[in-house]
Amino acid sequence: MGAAAGGKLLATSDLHVAHPDNRKIVEELRPETDEDWLLVAGDVAEKVADVEWALGLLAERFATVVWVPGNHELWTPKADPVTLRGEQRYRYLVATCRRLGVLTPEDPFRVWRGAGGPVVIAPLFVLYDYTFRPEGTRTKEEALARAYDAGVVCTDEFLLHPDPHPSRDAWCRARVKESERRLAELDGDLPAILVNHWPLVREPTRILRYPEFAQWCGTELTADWHRRYRCAAVVYGHLHIPRTTYHDGVRFEEVSVGYPREWRKRGLPRGTLRQILPCGENR
Ligand SMILES: [Fe+2]
Ligand SMILES: [Fe+2]
């Protein structure tokens, strides 16, 4: 029994359910016990109806589901009847989650009291600000120019609208401020698990096939958060490079499923659900 008595804290991300094969994966996702929680670290889908379908299904199955937005949820794709942009789209998704009983970065932090707990679960939405720049570039403009030259330009440039913020990086800075305000309220007695779509440190982006892509992957402003807050683990996705790394002794879990062409090639050796707590099992 052991762990089963206290349930498991599990995580996944980048479900990209617009792909029928990924939809099948979500249909088959089930908890191991009635007490399991699931952290969903963004990129569920682009259309709101798809996000709602996936999170609704998961909320029926898991004791608690926590979601943070990825860049794909924040896109305004032409085919989506929900035409909201930027902040308004995010708020609409948060309201959708509330209806489904799914926790978001806008809710009070909850404490996982199951096996491996107690730990505070801190869902975050901090975006990126083009500071993970390619070698030899010093500004956002230079970094973007390098990406356009290399033909490696993230679709966010065309579909992720920052309204009413003047830019995506301005929205990021506002989110960093808001997240710092929330994290300051953390009870220092308990360790925290930080959940964010983009990695909070730059190191995991060093192995990207196209280094120009890193500028859409995070912000230098969060570089010390895993040290500043009493952090048990960081859960993220976005890179579609599922693995576990350690930074300053803190465990970082990249938990993405990714696109069918990716998981078909590399397989899903650790399954679609990563065990975050209790740690030390199925690893
Ligand atoms: Fe993704
Ligand atoms: Fe992403």
C-alpha cells in the first residue's frame, strides 16, 4: 500500500489534443488511486473547446487538477469561435477552469497532503521576455532578427496577442510581478512545487536543436526562484524534451507528451504521467 494510501502527485503537459492520437492518450489517462492529483503544465490545445474537453475529462477522474496556461492556449487561432485575445483569453480560460473545478494560477495555493507532502502547489503563469537570447545578441531586436534569419520563428509571433499589454515581454514582466507577489505569501514552513509552462531557468534550453528558439522559452527574471522560494521541485513543459534535471540541487521535471511525430520517434518511456510525489518511485 504505502504510497497508495496517500495518493500520488502526478504531472503532464503539452497534451496537444487537437491531434487525434494525443486525444486518445488523454482518453486513456487515469489516476492510480482515488486520491491522485494531476498537474497539467500547459499546451493542452489551441481551441477553448478542446481545452475544456480535456480538462473536464481529467477533472472527473482525478481528485484535484491544476492547470497553467501554455502558449498554445493563449493563441487566437482563426478557426476558434472564441476570438478573445491576450489577457481576456487567459481570463476566459481561468473562468472555464473554475466551472470545471480545475485550479489555476489565479486561485489560492493548495497544499498537497498526500504521500510525500505536505507541499504547497504553486501554479504560475510567467510567459517569456526574449532574454534567453542567442549567443552574440544583446537585445530582443537582435535576437528576433537572428531567429528570422535562421527561419526559426515561433508561431506565437503571429497568434499570441498580448492585449492590452504593449508586447509579450511587457505581459511577461507584469506576470513576473504578480507571481512574485503571490509567492511572497508562501508559508515558509512548507516546501513548494512551482508549476509553469516555460522552464524557470535557462539551462534546459541549452539542448534545443535550434538555439534561436530559446527566446520564446522563458525569462532571466525567474533564474533564482527555485532558490529564493523553498522549492521541492519545478514542473514545466514547452520544450517537448521530457526529462529530469537538477539545478542547485532542485529537481526540475519536464513532463511534456509532445506531438505524435515526436513521441512516436522517442517513445513515451516514462509514460504520459510523471510522478512528482512521493519522489523516488517509478523514476
Ligand atoms: Fe507544446
Ligand atoms: Fe509550449
